[in-house]
Amino acid sequence: MTRLALAVCLLLVACAGPAADVTTTTTRVTLPPVTTSIPPVQVQLEDCDQPPVTFSALCESFELLSDWHVDRPVDLAGLAALARDALTAGMPDDLPQAEPPRTLFCAIPGQQFSPFCDDLADLIQEKRVDVRAVMDVVVTTAIEGAYGPFTYYLPPDQITGIRDNGIVGGLGILLDATNAVGSKCARLGPTCPLRIVTTLDDNPGKEAGLAPGDVILEVDGVPVDGQGFAATAAQIAGDETGTVTLLIERRGDRIEFTITREHLVVPTVTSGIVDDGVAYMRIPDFESDVPDLVDEAFESLGTGWSTMVVDLRDNPGGFIFSVVEVASEFVPEGPLFLEDETGELLPVDSVGTGGRGADGRLIVLVNEGTASAAEILAGALRDRRGAVVIGAPTFGKDAVQIRFDLRNGGRLDVQVGHWLTPDGTSVGNGGLIPDVELELTHDMTVSQLVQAALGAAP
């Protein structure tokens, strides 16, 4: 038998052998898990010449701050450090989710922001959060930290939050955050509580029971400590619809208010002859229509008065041009206030030669809600017309601001200077101090106010 035949025979015998003689061993092999490697987000640095929309607020804000802010030049390294801090300390938990891009085109105003771009790439890869939402938080936090409280950024969904005169939309309240030495705060905390200064008549805040002096502790169940002043005010306002729940502290008690927001009802100028030869005029704010309303009030008063009580209590201020026109009715010529933009005091003068308030005795009523442009008028009437100021120390806002509407739909308010009264008095730390301090309660009638003012004035 050949070797080949023998090999075939043996193979057939082996294959055809009885099954009981065959044993089978199965070895199970465990393979390592299959993983998908996600490449890291690549960073490409860009300048601010043509930034993507996600970075337009940062680039445009830097440009405006560089051109306008009273304390320019901008500290770019400090701003970059605050932006990096915001990525770890300022991010809310409910940011919109989004898949990270393969390449982050990071448009920045200077190389000082390079580490920020790396941190941002790490954050959006780890947390899967929307870049635009993150940048809104970053710009808000960094600008408030560097320049607040009178310079701040409001994202597009928050621009209804704070009106030009500082009033919070939706509720009609004026807020303040001041520390123990009287300095305004951009960030809230135990040493800088969020306090209601004014509640406007016929608006939801006052009608719900909020009152001056109330301290806001929580907004919709979230504590305000650690939050930015402007961002918190915008959160309270919302889009001026729906409801907001505020937990407030009042004389040691905690009270919760759920308030339905509404569009603001703006008070109007009121006037009348209250007593023989005594006129009363209440100016509630300095919006753009107020000069015409004051003109109409003078028209209705006529010439049958020799003393006028000008009520500026709870007036939150408004536009500079508006207060200049109103003040010019009382002050014939010369400076109404001094503006300090670059270390040089520049007078802002009366327009025209004086109006129907240029003669006669003046008494001005103020309180802690008298702010900004209203403080300008009170100071001008005291320094230039010899008016007697009666009431409580005023709010103390000496900032001159300009509002800029940004390309992304947001808004940047920039402090461009400080102002002083014509005699050089600053209201920035402690407000305008009255000649006669007198409690003027909100339940007093006009007649009671006038009689109290006449009795207190020297």
C-alpha cells in the first residue's frame, strides 16, 4: 500500500470513528470593548475683524469699552482672566446642549485670550454646551466683574430687563446693591444685598405688596448670592410676561411673592396750585417726553405762584438731554452740572435764557429713590437757584452712561464719565444730602407734602 493510500485510509477511519470516543472542548474568548475615540476640539485663533456671531459680543464690547469707558484703556489681561474664571465659576447648569464643533474658531481681541480659547474648547467638549450661550455668560460675567455696576452687557434675551433709567421691567421697581461703605456692587452677596429702592405706582411690584427696603433673597427659588446685579435684574423682568416668584426679607421676616409681570405703566408729570401762591410739580422720571410734559405743566400753572415745590422722590432718572431741557426752565444760564470724562471737568450748560421757572422760591423733595438725572436736577436747583432740598439722602448715582445696541441683538451699557453738581459736589458716595432731613411717607397727600415742606424750609 502506498503512503498516500495509507494516509487516506487513516483519515477515513478517524472521521468515521464512533461519536462516543470524540470529545470537544470550547474555549470562550473575551474581546476588549469597542470604543469610539472622540477627537479633541481643535482651536483656531482669529482676530476680531470679522468674528463669527458666537464671538461678536466679546469683540464688539471690547471695541466699545476701548473707545468709550471712563477708565480706558482696557485692562485686556484682567478681562481675559475674568473670562477664564467665568468658565468654571459662572456657568449655570441649564445651558442649551450642542455637539462640539471639530474646530473652534475663537475670535479674540488679543493674545491674552489664548488660554481662554483652550479652556473654552475643553468645556464645550466635556459638557456638550452651546458656544453662543456660553459666550453670553462669559461676556456678562467678565464685564460686570471688571466694570460694574454701571457698565454691563445684556444678552439678546435679557434686553428688556433694565430700562435706561434703571427701572426693572415687568414689575416697575428700582433696585440697588450697596456695601457697608456705600459703594455700588456688580455682584450680589451677604455684604452686598439686593434691595428694592422704589416701587412705581400702578405697576405689578407695588400692587403685589413689594416695598422700598425689601431685600430680595431668591428669584424663582434660586438664591441671588453670587449672581451679577444686571443679570439678576434681567431675570426678574423676563420678557415682561408670565410670573416671577421673589423671596424677600422685610424687618427679619421672610415673605414670598408670586407676581404676574406686565409692561410698565409710566407715571406722568402732575402739577397744580395747592395753596395761595404755592405750586406743586411732581416729575416722575426723565424719559424723552418729560420736557414737553413739564412745559405743559408750566402752561397750566400760569403765573399765579411765587413758591414751587418740585417733587423728585422716587424719580429714577433717565436721559441727560431730558434733564438739561427741564433744568433750563429753572436756571437761566451757566452750568447745570460738571462732567468728568478724562480728568478734566467740563460744564454742561443751560440751554436758552431761562424759562417759566427762572423766578420764584424753590423747594425740592428727594428720597433714597431720587437717582441719576433727578440728582442732577436737585443739585442744579440748589447750587444755581438757591433751592432748599428736603427729605432723605438720595440714591447716589454719579455715572454718565451710554447704551449701545450690539450686532448680535444684545446691549452694552458703558459708563463714559462721572458728574458733579455745579459747585463740585459728588453724589457718588452717599448721595445728595438734603439741607433738611425729613421723613416724607408715601401715604402723604400733596397738600400734606406741601405743608410739611413749607414748615421745614428755612
